[in-house]
Amino acid sequence: MTTFQELQMYKNFNELANDLLDLAKEILPGHLIYLTSHSDTQQVILKFSNEDTSIVVGEGLILNLNDTLCNRINFQENEPLVYEDTKKESSLTGLQSKLDQMKIRSYLGLPISHINGEKFGTLCAVNDKVSHFDPKNIQLLQKIVRMFSYYLDLERLAFRDALTDLYNRRYLFKFFESHSEAGGVIYYLDLDGFKQVNDFCGHDEGDQVLKEVASRLQQLVADGLGAFVVRIGGDEFVIHFSGVSDKEEINEQAEAIIHALSAWEQGYALSASVGIASYPANYKGALEPLLKQADEALYLAKAEGKNTYKFF
């Protein structure tokens, strides 16, 4: 999922998102238009147009995805979802109380995806009255959404690693510039035995290993607030958790990282060594010294026999 924190780093995101809403309002006057971002379980309202309706929608509103009409959109086929009168749709019986609560009577939802097929979210037009959505207007909105998705991908490339789709070093530094006040912990890790995979199995096989490592690490941070994974380069990664200071919790997270990268069905002799550096809330220093500390701790872990972690 493209996080709200990542979007705030994009150049001109707010301006272009507002332009997207303004163009949609020109095509569908009288409707409330809003832009959303999706995870597997939640929908976040990123931007919405100010319209004189009774519909209950607000910027930053987080909804359970299963309780939304957007969850019914066919992203694979990139098809819009249209309900001109939600009360006449027997398939919406389970959602009708939610729709009544939000005062949504008509709905148009357009999927927004990245080039790689990953869901971004939706552009939606809703009304508290029955509406007619002209097919030509829908097609025009689809073209506008497609152009917006191209912009998203251009921005995304600046902050993502091309091989693993993890965040890159640039994102880590940009994040730290504006979010270090919560304090946190940095885990600096690299793979033990990765060179042998490249030497004996080839670089293509090595790339697949790095992608699998990225997937496993992503699962570890999936539910963590201010938690993300960065590929520094080669087989070196950084995991960042915000607001974590409890030593026992830090130990548990380090052990989870070691465990996640220690078993390989393919028989690879792979493991991970981890160096840990933490920083307090309202930290005023730079990120570079923290990375150096975590890197020094990583080499202590290597010197102790690998497949372990050490604190700076």
C-alpha cells in the first residue's frame, strides 16, 4: 500500500489531487467527489470536494474496507462500479445500514492502480439523491484517473527500490527529516551466506532470494505504526519502527527478524546478522550517525558468529 506518509513526500501531490477532484466536479457537478487509498483491510479518505450534501465524509477518515462500496470494485478488470440508486440494489442489503448512516444514495467508484497492478485506491462520486451516470462522463473520468496514476508511478519510482519494491535510502532520510520526534529503533541487517548463493546459483537466483527476503520483512512490519523496510543496497536492509523504546520489545522484534530469515526450503545456507540502534523521542540529531551505530553493531554480530543481533 502507498502510505499517507509516502504521499506527503511526493512533489505537488496535494495540488494534483485537488486538480483531480476539480476536474471530476466539472464532469459530475452536484456530486461529492473523494480520493481514497486502500490497504488490504482499510480505506483512507485522502481528499474530498466541498459539496452541499448531507453525506458524512471527511479527510483522514479511516473505514473498514469490508464496510465500503469500494471493496466491490473489480481492480483486476479495471472496471468502474456504478449504483445509480443504492436502495434498488438487492446485493447491497448487508451494507444498506452503513449507506443510510453516511447518507449515500448513488455511487460511482473508479479504481486507481499502479503500473505493476498494485492497488492504490479509488476516485469516487457520491450523492444523497438518485443519480444518472452518463457512460461518456465515466469514460472521461477514467482517462483522468489514468493520467493521475502515471503521476503516482513517477513519484513512487523516486522512493522505491527497483528490484524489491521496498523503500530506498532516499525515502528513509526523507522520513527521518519530519518524523523523528516520536523516537524509534533502527535494525540494520545483512544476509549471511548470500555471496555463496550468487556465486553458485547465479545472480538471477540471488535476485529471487532478495525478493523473498523483502516479502518476509514486509510481513514483519505489516501491522506496525511507523514501521517500514528499506533496501540500502546489495543484501543490506534497514527496518525502522517508530515510538519503540522498550528493551524487551526490541529484543522480540530482533528475534523475529532472525527467525524469519533462517529457514529456506531451497536448502540455502542463509541467515541474517542484525545491528540495532535506538533514538529517543524529540531526537534532534541526524540519521547518518544512527545508521553508522547500527552498522557497527551489525559487524559485532558478524564477529560473534552471525545469525544473531547486537546493540550499539
